[in-house]
Amino acid sequence: MFDKLRQNIGIAAESGGDPGSAARLKEMVAVLRKHDIVLGVTPAKLRMILEDLGPLFVKWGQVMSMRPDFLPAEYCEELTKLQSDVKPLPFKTVIAVIEEEYNCRVGKIFAAVEEVPLGAASIAQVHKARLVGGEDVVVKVQRPGIYPIMSRDITLLKRAAGLLKVISRSQDVVDFNLVLDEMWTIAKQEMDFMVEADHIEEFHRLNHEAGVSCPSVYRSLTTRQILVMEYIDGFPIDDFERVKAAGLDINVLGRRLGENYVKQIIEDGYFHADPHPGNIWIRNGRIVWLDLGMMGRLGNRDRAAIRKAIFALANRDTFEMKAAVLTLGQAKGSVNHTALYQDIEALMEQYDGADFSSLKMGVLTNQILNLLRVHRISCPQGLSMFARGVMTVEGVMRLCCPKVSFVDIFVRSMSLDFKRNFKWRDEIDKAKREAYLLLRKSVQLPEQLSNIIKMTMSGQTKVNLDVTGTEETLRKLDNMVNRLVIAVLCAALLLGSSTVCTTNMTPKFMEIPFLGIVGYMLAFILSLKIIWDIYMKK
């Protein structure tokens, strides 16, 4: 199988005259062979495969760990263990990239650039520097040639996507082409530092408040491959010794963090999608958000659905929760509403009698996303980022300030948002409009009933009956009929071929009529198809 895979994919790679693609393909196939991918893929095996394939795949695995609507929960949990261990670029290479981007000597822009990087990742690495004017800044430099490398790997993976089918316990097959498209879209955004600069400025505009900030951007020095930002002289929020030494109350900081993150979600619909402690720093008692390359968005419809889901859970309203779940996504096909209702009811029973303050928002959102995945209901990218972000923030708050409840902050913010947006005049106008529409429909009701009676008496009434839950039964029946038809064709071909073989019909092959041989071969092929279908069904 691996030889056939290499052969099929290698033809396109070699025909394009790209020896690098052919060499990379051999390396990828060797990794897949090493982990016996033909025997199936487990969460741990998928993580090890990505680690062996290199830092770019580690980055993609980290991104996909935020997509529980694509991957089953056990795979997402395992992929969160991926750690980037990237060798830093040589300092000469960093200087060369800077000089090539600015088309001048590095000394004309920076008075000094520290040789040891602050951090190195698969796409870029960060150095502290000082501008000629004396300001301390952070320079984010993209690795040279990273775009064609990632583009090549994505192309090769798409051709090999037939092997990469991750099967969950529920036997749902993940569409890897869809996953790869998602990863490539995010990767292209992260490789354009102008996009990250836009993120930072929009975030600063929405969160420029007391106690919260983010680094400012030097727009005149920022390009697609270089990002220059304000240097933050602070420390991570989970550095408890420095928090205590600075005379700060960690509970106050935690409450401020939770309130700001809920504001990003509920009010702005624009939130930090990777809020781990390394991206949340403290400077002069203020929370500073770092690394805004990956941001999530939620539209008004999504935020309203999230509110509806929370209130439905609080009121134990299964019907309302089902409506919220359907609002959050778009069905890819027909939805088995009975099964969906039963699954939601089972989900609600898990929280029956539980203390609402102990609810974990991230876990609940992941459970809802899993329901969407099982019932083949697609959801927007922002919702999965929301789930991952909320789960991460909850983890940070449990670590730093366990006495502060993120759910309490979330529910209180939703209540305040409802009160803030509630206006009696708007509600009265809405009630007037609905009353007018109801009156118009009531006046038309006798006429409509009369028309229905006339159509029924004249035999023109038609009733369309849609029985929920019959789709699977009809599909099985259709498959059974198809197999029966193929079996009848096999029998007919065998009988017909046997009859032809008793005649002197020409042409002949080894004294057997050629037409009879063709009939036997077709019957044999159809028989193999039936046996294969039965085997695959088991």
C-alpha cells in the first residue's frame, strides 16, 4: 500500500520537476510506515506522527486541537500535548532577512538586536531589539522560504489524504481534505504579519480600558515577514512569586481576566483564541495580551445562540437547547431530530441537580460541538475557537485564582448585557407589530379553512408525510435491493454463459466461446463486489 501511495503521488511530484517534493514524499511515507498507519490511527499515534513529520506538522496539530467539530474529543485532547521544539535560526540569517525586507543595513533601523531569541517557533522567531531612536521593541522575523515549504507539504498531504482517515469510536470518518483546507487557511494568515498587525490594532481599539492592554505596533516598520511591536517588560500571570513581590492580588487579576475575556466574547465577538499563561502577562498591575496572531470571531447569531444554550441549561429546557444547537450550525444533510433530541436530553441529565457555579464552560461547549459532529452539523470556525479559548482561560483561572468562578462572571455578564440592551419602547413596538400580524392572520383563517374544505371535497387535497428517523431504514432497504439485483444479474450471467458454452459460437478461446468467457468474468467481478460490500459493512 505504501509503495502504491508513493508511486501515485510521486508521479505528480516528479513530473513537476521538483526533486524536493519527491524527497519529502519519501520522508513522509517512511514516517507513516514506521507507525503502521495501515493498521489504524489512535490519538497517541497521530500525535507521534505529527512530531516525527516536523515542526510544521506540530503547528498544524496544535491548530487542529482547537477543532473538536473536526476531530473527536480524544484526538483534540491528545494533540494539546504537542510541544514545538524548533531549532532557532542562525543570527546571520535573521539579520539577512531584516536587511532584505528593509532593503538597507540593519544599523539604519535598529541600534541593537539581541542575538539570543526570546522564542522560536515553526513559522517565526522573536528577538528583543532597540530602535535607533532608543525605544525597546520586539522583532518577529519569519523563517525564510516557509511559505513554499508549507504549500508543498499541504499539496502532498492532500494527495495522500486517502490514507489519513481518523476513525473515532463512533466510526465517524474525519474529512481530512476539509481539515487540511482549514489548516492552510490559518497558516496563511499567520504567515502574513500585516494581518497580525491588524489584529493587534483592532484588539487595542476594543480593549483599551483600565487594567487591560496589548503591545502597540510600529506600522512603518512592519511588513509581511517582519513585525515590530512594543517590548513588554513584565511577567506571566502564573509567575506567583513575582505577582506577590509586586504587591498584587491574584484574585483581583483573575477576576479582571475573566471579565475582560467574557467582554471579548459577548460584547465584541472578537477574542484571543490562544489565551494560555504564556500569552497573558502582567505589567504595572495591568493585564497585557500577547501573541495576537490567532483571533476568533463570533457573529451576533452565534453569540445569541450561546446565550440561549446557557439559559436553556440553567432552566433545564431541552427544547430550547435543541434550538440553540441547530442555530449554531448548518446541517450537511437530513437531521434525525429524534436522535438529536435524545442526545441533548442525555447531555442535560449530566448537569441535572449540579451546582451551576461548578459548570465548566469549555467542557460544555466541547460536548455541544461533539453533538454537532456526530449529527453531521457543520459549525463556524469561531465557535470551535471559542470552545478552546474558554477551556484554556478556565484552566488559567483554576490555576491562578480557584476562588473566582469564570461561569459566574459569564452568566452575570450575560444578564448585564440583557439589561443593558433592554428598552421598554423597543419591546412595546415589537409587541405591537406581532399583535398586528396575529390579527391579520386571524382574519384570514376562516377563508383558509373554507378553501381547505372545498379542496378536500373535490379530491384535490394532498398530504406530505415525513416520518423522522426513517432515513436510515430506507437507506438499508435500498442497499439490500441493490445487492439483490446484482445477485440476480450474476445468476443470469452464469446461466447465460453456461448456455453459450454448449454451442459452437465463434470466436473461441481455448475451445470455449469468447462471449461465454466474458459472461463468466462479469459474474465473477459482480460476485466479488457483493462479498466486498458485505465485508465492509461488517
